[in-house]
Amino acid sequence: MRVEKSYRGISERLARHYLSNLGGEVVDEADGTVEGGDADGNAKACDADVVADDWRASISSEKVSIGPSVQLTEVTVVFEGDEETLDSLVADFSQKALRAGG
């Protein structure tokens, strides 16, 4: 199964960090090696997927316009895995990625 979701207000680095906290490892997309990121699981490379035994997530980002003068970064995460696993993974990741004013 494949699920694609977009999030605003987080960076690719933060998305990788959240996915690492949910049990994944940051893997270099070019050669399949585990990245030697920092102690917080932050990858050194931008082209890195996050993988676990039963799921994989690919991350990309782009600038999107909000009105005539404001641009935001929108991060898109493509989750792949079985339906049962993705249901909880996407919900848990979305909760971490939620940005609310306080």
C-alpha cells in the first residue's frame, strides 16, 4: 500500500527525525547505506529515505505560495508498507507533524 501526505510547517530534516523516532533508520537513497547522521537521527544527506522492517518513507519538499507574497515549505512524505502498519504510522507521524498555535 502507498499513502502520500503533505505537511506544512516542518522541514525534511525534522520529518526524517520524527520517522526515526517511530522506528525507522535513515538510509542513503543513492547506495542503500545507513546514514551516519547525528545522535538525534538527523541525516547528513538530503536524498535519504527512512526505512523500517515493514515500512518505507520517501521525503521531498517544495515551496508553495500562500497568497501573493508568502511562501511556505511543504514537505511530502510517501509512506509504503502494509495497510495495518501504515494506518498507525501515518497517524503517529501526523500527530508529531501537527503544528498548532498556543
